[in-house]
Amino acid sequence: MKIGDKEYTAYYYGQIGSDYFGDQYQSVDYWQLQDAYDDFKNNELGDSVLDENDAPFTMAAKRVYVLDFVFPDGTKERKYYRTDEKSFEKLGVAKEFVVG
């Protein structure tokens, strides 16, 4: 998966459909980027968090996750999340960050 000028190995964890999300999303695809944390650890944080209970995998500290959201009208949005070591251990969530 290419972000900016850099290619990352991405592990695909699958898709969760509308049966789980109801009317909010048609589907969500989940990815983890290998060896990407150091490249994004200082990026500005966004507004949302990804709870480990809403992911089809077990999260770990110092990881980067990419989620592709498909809305009921067919529009798509990609969001990036990271698990910082201390905050992840304390809260168990990944925080959205801005890629710019």
C-alpha cells in the first residue's frame, strides 16, 4: 500500500459488512501496515478512535492500521489509526491520525 512516496507491506484482515454496522456503513475493510509506526508516530491526531472490540484482529502497541469505509451511498473514506505504546496499554484503542 502506497502512502505518500513510500510503499508498505499491508496485511489484509478482511471486511465487515452492514450486518455489523447497520445503516452507518455498507462495509469496512481492515489493513495493518508493516513497519510503519515510526513513520507516523508524530503525525497530528484526528477525532476518532478504533476500539479493539470493533476490529477483526487483536491490536498491539506501535502499529498502524488503515480502514476503508464504504457508506450506503457508495462513497468511500480512508482513515489511518495508530496504537501508541502508553495510550494503547491504558485505553486499548487506536487513535486516528492525519496523513498529509
